[in-house]
Amino acid sequence: MRQFFGMSQSGNLQEAVRGLKSPQLIMLLSNNEQFEEHVKKLESLYPHVPSIGCIGMCYDTKVVEKGVGVIAFYDGVTVATNVLEEVSLMPVKYIERLKNDVHKINSSKDNTVCIDFCSGNDACALTTIYSVLRQHHISLVGGTGDGGKVSANGKVYDDAVAYAIVKNNNGRVKAYKENIYRQLGNYRFIASQTDKANYKIGQLNGMPAKQVYQNILRIPENQIQTQTFKNPFGKINGDDTCIISIKEVSGNALTCFRQVNDSDVLIMLQLGDYKEIVRNTIQTIKQDFPKVSAVFSVNCLFRYLLFSENHYMDEYLHEMSALGSHAGLVGYGEHYNNRFVNQSMTCVAFE
């Protein structure tokens, strides 16, 4: 298979698709003002071609912040695209769509991946999708778009998750997750007085969450929102750590980008040597796939801001391009199998 990336910094879709012929899957990454217009136009340009889309920044060797980007797969993939609706209420109501699509393309664990774009309520959406994928040992990579909207096959949906089941007809696929953080000290926190609906942590070890965070890092309240770039929380999940980013201060509580429940055990994380970690990820992919056809990735918005602040974003994209064709989405949350994570990078490599 092969991957196409086209973009227009000004939001000109015709410019972004220039040179795109015979696509077998199209992923649209647009801006909030033009998203619906772009979805309609894309369908008229490539009628009946499977497609999914969302609002968000995208990249290959450069970042497109406010324009439009198109990522397409062609020359050797079999694809089924669809949507699960009502993700905030009952996405399982639409689960037969996913079951039928997985069956339709005759997928297997070695050559098939699910790519999803979600409008919100990610944890519920992922639990639903992965209940089907798990049975077939199919990996998932995806992320959350902006604006509460996604698209599938030329139609815009609110409160939904759009997905593409992609089978590589000429080789294997494999999903990866990159964590650039490591544990800080031996801190262990028991969360309490949480507000699951609003992602709030009221207390840690019986003390106000805001005070605990400030005391450990010795920072004023007005630095908490940016300090999370360097020191997010982590939740141990087996042999993995799920990163939990802080969104804002809410009185003495902390509102996060991921749900925390009463009695969850959290740790404090610190930024590691992210340049070395990125190099290790690239080396791992090269070892797994001596010949890489394409890499599609989702990078967290906070990673983008951190890398940009440290003048590393262009270097990062240049290093990733050494794998071959690399393109992706800047997301508001990353998906890896059944896990909804923050401040991470998830990707799928195609042989």
C-alpha cells in the first residue's frame, strides 16, 4: 500500500487533493469554519470512496494549523468505513455496523487496523469499539477531533465516532504508543471526591488536589495549566502508564482531560529525554518493519505545544519522515486499543 498527503494552509481543498488518484481510503483533517463544506466537496470529488474526517491540525513534514489536509491510502488496501452514533449515550446501539464491517473485509490480527476519529466521550466509544476488535485481535489507533463533529462517507455527525477498518493486502500492520514521561519520585495518590462527569479530582490522599500538586512542584496556581506539559499525572494500567493531563484549576480541585474515579491510584510523572525516546520509537519500528510503506500517527495537542515551545516540532517531523511516508493528526486525546490517553503519540505502521 501507499500513503498520500496533501494540504493547503489556506483551506483550499482542491489544492490539497491535487495529484490524488484512485484512493481507497480518504481521511479529511479540516478547520472548524470549513469542515462541513469540505466534507461535501470531498464526496463530490471522490464519490463512494470510503472516508472519515474530523476537525483538527495535521502534518507530514510541516504542520497545517488552520487550513486543510488530506491523508489517503491507495494501491493495496481493503477498507470499510462507518460511524457509531450517540457516543455520549449508547454507542453499542450501532455495534452491528462494526461487526458487519470487520466481517466484510475478512480481517486478521496481522494485517488489519482500526483508525477512528471521535467527537468526545472517548472512553465509552473505545470500550464499545474494542469489544468487537478484541475478538479478532485487531489493533486500534485514533484520536479526538475538535468541534464535536466527525464525518464518514460524505456525511457530518455530531456525538459520534467515525472509524475505518483498514486491511493491508501486501503486508503486516502494527500499532505503537509512545510515552515521553517517567515517574517522579515515589509519590502515590488515592483520588477521592472525584466528579466523573466533569473529569474533576477533588482530593489526593485526603488533601485538596490543587494544594498537593502545588506543594510537590513548588509552583503558584497560575502555572498549573502549563506545568502539566512537564508534570502530568499517571495511572498505572498493568505494565503501562496512562497519562492524565490537567485541564484547569476548579477551586481547590483539578479538572483533567481524562476521567479519574474515586480510589484510583495515581502517580506523578516528569518529562523524560523526549528526543532519545523518539529515536528509540523510530528504531523499534524500523526493526519491526525493514520495509515501511506508511506510518499514520496521532500526536497530542500538548505534545505539539511542548515540542513547539522547545523548537523541536520541525525536527521531530523530519526525524519521523525517515521512516518513509509519515502523516497524521494533532488530537485532543489519543486512542490505543481500548485506552484513552493524554499527552501521548499513537501510530500504526504498514509494511
